[in-house]
Amino acid sequence: MTAFFFGLLHTVLVLAVAPLLTGLVRLPKARLQGRQGAPAIQPYRDLWRLLQKESVIADSASWLFRIAPYLVFVSVWLAATIMPTFTTDMIMTPAADLIALVALLGTARFFTALAGLDTGTPFGGLGSSREMFVASIGEPAMLMVIFSLSLLTHTTSPANMIAYVTGGHIGIEVSAGLALVAMVMVAIAENGRIPIDNPATHLELTMIHEAMVLEYSGRHLALMEAAAMVRLLLFMSIISSLFFPWGMAFVDDGVAGVALGLLAWLAKVSALAMVLGFFESLVAKMRVFRIADFLGGALLLALLATIFLYVSEAV
Amino acid sequence: MTSADQIVALGHVSYDMAHLIGAVILMMSFGLLYQRRLTAVIRLYSFQAMVLALAAAWQAFVQDAPHLYASALIALLFKGIAVPFALNWLVRRLGIHRTVETALGIGPTMIAGVGLVALSIVLVLPVTASAAAMTRENLALAMSVVLLGLLMMITRRNAVTQVVGFMSLENGLILAAVGARGMPLVVEISIAFSVLVAMALFGIFFFRIRERFDSLDIAYLETFRGERR
């Protein structure tokens, strides 16, 4: 019963918090650029405005173009419900593991890319092709990170992984450190942040995600934007829950434990949002052809993490 | 907590820490392979030497061996500050191109690097089967750093980056040395000074090569020796 309730709470919270998090990332960036910056609640206003606008659809677009935003949004949201954040006692958590989570994100990406191609505009096609290029290395890298964590904790279920880590079964593991770096690199690429992609611009030479959703407007665009915000929150939750699970509540913890877990989760993702904002202000955008090197590096780090498990006899 | 428990707990933490510092050094070796700008390569090498100093200091603390503090200081002063300073001076003085020219692409080099790490683990594990896990891991990490330094020397065209590869290889040797118990200080000091002497010799060589070929690209040396065509 509690699992059902917490699961529901989590499902709603993920949606409610995601725009705020995106707003939080923009704050340090604006300050470092010498601007006042929009308040952190600006993304809510943007979504509200988009929802009220008329949705214009190109004549050449097929039915796929109309349903893609819903499919993308639902897949990302579903993926977000799998990942335990403030407690592991959630109804969706035992239903799927991290590999299913990657598959759901892959589905969302697939439909975004198809929608980008659907209208037949050059920018959409360019964005889709680049997105697939990023995914072709980013996805194996993320799976490799998950495999090395699974080898370390003997499970692919996120709830069991967290229980294993907080149970004090592992110390400071080099493999976990390498996996963390690889995971951060993958997260940057998957969310289209600087140095891979710049979410704030529509510069035709470099954009990836923005190019794919360029043809969308109104409620369709709102769904696409919301999916991107939930995806950012999901990746931050993955990093905070798997690598820094302290403060999280478990199955038998009462309401007080869950409240503490909730506070810890919000504090962790806000801190990550601030760090991301600072990081984005410090680095420059990469050339598109260097993305392969960047993500290849992430893949190799994840591979090294697996190799080092055998040296330290953790397996 | 009894004193025996404390020793066990400290042993665990010291093991993890040594392991972690070693992994950071290894990551920096990969960073050297990944980096494309000459000044960034030199800065990264300097950071690697500083982390090496940290590793030596940590081993000194754990093994209760004060002479290792001297090794840490040598690594910090000579390799972390003096050598990068000299290299930067050389780069400025010679006015060479600031981009790194690679003989092999970055991607294949990184893949080769991971292969070398796997190779060093495969080599070290059977040989040290009876040794403690701490020594084994340290040796595997150190050997990987040495091999990556060699790889860097092979895949770079520019003489300065080859020297950085050599220096980072030497970092790997020191990492192996500080992990092993009972390494005499004399050996370490002599290694540090021989590196400095090598540095001076390399400097003179750079000027000689440049004077003769107007470039530091060692491909010119190969044609000069008649190796190509």
C-alpha cells in the first residue's frame, strides 16, 4: 500500500520538479554571464504559454508527427518512475531494471528522431542524423556503466543496487569512480548540454536536439520540452541515487524517513543543477566531430571500470 | 575500538585511497592521450606529477616511512613545477605549433590505451598471485601508466609531446616504486636527477633538430636517416 502511494507521489513529483530544476540550471549561468536571469520558475510559465498556443503542423507531416510528442513524453516519464529517488519503496521500482530504463530512453530518442525526419525539412533530418550519431556511442557507454555497476553490486535492479551500496558492502571503489565519470559524460551528451549541444540556442551549425523539434509548436512543443526537462531530472536522479544514495529511505522506513529522503533528494539534485550551470559556463561547445572522441572516452572509462573490478577482486 | 581493529580499518581505507590516487594518475595518462593542445598537455603532465606527489605522501603516511615524504617533495618540485616550466619555456622559445600532431587518431589511440591497461592487468595478476591485493593493484596501475607513456611516445609526431610521454612513463615508474616497501631514497633521488639531466639534454636536442630541419616533426629525422623511401 505504501509502495503504491509513494510510487504515485514520485510520479507526480518528477513532473512537478523537473521544470524547476531546468530553471535552477539557468540561474548560475545567467549570473556568471553578468545577467540578472529569469526566476527559477520561468520554465513553468514557458510550458503554460506553449500549452495555450495553437499547434501548427506542416502540410507534409504524417500522423507520426502528431503522436510522437505523446510517445516521447510518456516513455521518458515512465523511465523516470522506474528510478527510485527518495525511497526504494515504490510500486514501479521492482517492475523494471536499469536496462529497461535505457530501452525506454532509447524509444523516446527513436521517436524524436523519426519526428525530426517526418516533415522533410533539412534541419530536422540533420538533427536526427546527429542525434543518432551521438546515441550510437552514448547508449553503449551507458549500458557499459550499468554493467560495471551490476557486476559490482550483483544486481541490475536500482533498488537492490542502492541497498547494496548503503549497506556498506563496498568501500571507495575505483570502478565506481570511473563509472561515475563515464555516467556524467553520458548524461551531458544525452541531455544535449554544453559541450555536446547547447540547449539555449538555435544555431544551425551546431544544434542537435533543437533541430529535431524545430517544426513543433504549441502543446506538441510543450510536451517535447517537458520530456527534455524530465530527462534531465532523471539523469540527475540516476547519478544522485546510484552514486550518492545516502539519505534515501528503504522499505520499512516510516514517513519521517521518507520525508528525510525527499529533502535529501531535492538537495542533491539542486546541488547537481548548480554544478551543471557552473560547468556549462566554464567549458566551450565542442565541434560535432569531436563528440565521438568525448563519448568514446566515456565508453572506454566504463570499460576500464569493468576491467578494474577484476583487479580489485570485487567480482 | 581496539588497536587491532583500528589497524584493520586504517588498512582498508589506506588501500582504497592508494588505489584511488593511482586511478587518478592513470586517468591523467588517458587525458594526455586525449588532449590536442600542447600547453594543455604540459599542464596535465604537471597535474599528474602533483597527484604522484600526493600518492607518495600517502604511502609515506601509511607505511610510516618518512623518506617517502622526500620522494613526494622531489616529485612536486622537480616534476610538478620545474619540468613543466622548462617545457613551457621551450615551447615559447622555439615558437612551435601549439596543436599536437598525432600519428594515429585520438579514437584508435584511446582504444589501444584500454588494450594496454587490460594487457598490464593480465600480465601483473598471474605474476603477483601471492602478493597482497594492494601491491598487485598498485603494480597494475603503475604498469598501465608506463605503457600509456610508451604509447604516447609512439603516437605523437612532435618531439615535445614525445618528451612529455617519456616523463609520464617515468611517473609510472615512481608510482610502482613508492607502492613497494623498502625502496631506497638514493635510487629515487638519482632517478629524479637523471630525469632532470634528460630534460636538459632534450632541450639541447630540440634546438639542434630545429636548427637543422626548421621543425620539431620527427618525420624529418626519419627521412634524414633514410628510413623512408
